Amino acid sequence: MLNSHHKIVVYMEGHIDSDYGKMGTGVVRYLKNPIVAVIDQAFAGRQMSEFIDTTKQVPILSSLKEAISKGAEVLVLGIAPSGGRIPESWNAVIEEALENGLSIVNGLHDLLQPKWRSKIKNPSQQWIWDVRVPQFVPPIATGKAANLNNKRVLFVGTDMAVGKMTAGLELYSWLQKQKVNTGFVATGQIGITITGNGIPLDAFKVDHACGAVEQVVLEQSEKEIVLVEGQGSLLHPGSTATLPLMRGSCPTHLILCLRAEKTSLRSPEHIHIPDLNDFIALNESLATVVGTFPSAKVIGIAANTSTLSEKDAQTYLKMTRQKTGLVVTDPVRYSIDPIGEKLLSV
């Protein structure tokens, strides 16, 4: 469906500077396609480089019409509202896109195909990609990944939206530059959109989730290192994603991702993030289960320091290194290199 030559416009109305815009910012930062524009009336006339760390020149426009005039061919819905529902306020934009021959990428739980496919004008070239539709029914997991001889790296987090995908893609790019035979298992809508492959983990039935992870990890058994995109957090009462990722991938290494300024979950805020060393031990214990599965150790921490000043960021990284004894870096603000070098050395 989505080819590398397609020109992209990303819809981010009202959410360029919010956590709900992570689909859009991920697409802008990592998708190889030409990004014609981002749509957000409030920031029209500015560049995305003012809001995220990117060297791409991506203008912010006020309307889809302007983006179409610049050659946009595919509309990416770049906002992830709570619950994955499509607001009715988006209907006009979706209809305008289809009426003008654009294809659409939708990463939300609400599907576009059932309601909007009749609006497609040119079925031979135009399409709707509902990313969160599982493409297969997997067998029940059996722990086969534990028998592989490669390194399997799972990204875990202290919360939702802390940078697990970002750290994974940064490390994937770094390893590719080092000529390491590396695979990336996308498990969420952004990673699938960017790489073109993967599994929408939260769209699988609970009994099938581990098997889905196991299947895609086994498919990359020839890779020297397989990076598994993390989802959710063991701390979050609304998340069930971490355990099937652990059981399906049987990781050999873990990378902890967090937001440096947070001492509690984004929501619900009454749940406090525990001592990092205790949380690291919890993830290692669950991944290994008293030796039942491969030994999995956290080898580094990817800390999002974007809300901190340069001085405070450096202080945080230094203190966290001292506290945990681990490699700690901000993979976007600085680089993923220290974690990559550690992974190659263990």
C-alpha cells in the first residue's frame, strides 16, 4: 500500500505539542517518504523542526487543501486520542481527502474501511490502510524464541508514551550503520506504519498476543540482533502489553525507557514510579521467571529529557548512571551510541 515515493501529509490538528500527537511526530521523524506538510491551524506558517528534533524541512499548514496543492497523495492521521476513537470532527477532513483522491493511513482502533471505502474514487490507486487490523491468527505461544541463538532486545517503560518506539528506531538505525544484521519488530501503529511490517499487539485477543509476538520474532531468527518495540508498562493499571512481549520474544536484553521529569504516571497521576533499581529488578525477574526463560538484564536506560534544560538534563543523566550503574542517555537529544556500544559488547 504505502510506497516510499508517496508524498505524505500528516493531520495533527491541535496536537503538535501534545503527547497525543506521537503518531504524527513519529511519522515526521522516521518515515522515509517525502513529508509535504503537517496540518495544524494553530501553528500554520511554522516548521516542524521548531517542535521536534528533526533536520527535515516540513511546513505546518492550516488546511488539507493547501497540502493537496503541494502534491500530497496520502493523508496520515497523526493523532492518537485516548481510547483510539476517531472524533466526528475529523469526518470533514477524511471526506475531503477521499474526494480529492488521497489514500489514508489510520492507526486508531476505530476502523475507516467499513464507513469510508465507498467514498474511494480510484480503487486502482487509492486505498485506506487500517494499521490496527491483525493480518493473521497465531498459534498459542510455546516459548520457542528461547531456543534462538541471537540477541533479542525488548524495550520496557515506566509508563505509556515515554519513548520506547523512538529508542528502538534510533538503535535500529545505529546498528544498521554499524553493518549489524538487525531486525526490528514493530508492535504498534507507528512502528508498523514506518517499517511497513509488524503486529498491532493491542488488537490481538489476549490469548493470541504472546503467539503473535513469538511468530514475528521467529520470522527474524536469522538476524544477529532483533529489536522488539515495547508497549505499555508493568506499572500502568490499563496496560497488559508488557507480559506478552516478554513471553513471546523471550528477551535476552532489556532497555528501560522513561521520561526524566516524571515521578508518577501521566495518568492516573496517583500511581508513583518506584525506585528505578526496584523497577529494573521487577522487569528482569518477570522476563526470566527464576531461570525458566533466558536471563534478561537491563543494559541501558533511554531517558527522554526534552522538558529539562541542558544543565538539568546532564545532571539527571549523571545521577541516574550513578544510581543504577547503567549506561544512560537521551537517544534523541544526544545519541543512542552508548547503549548500542554496550549491546554489542555483552
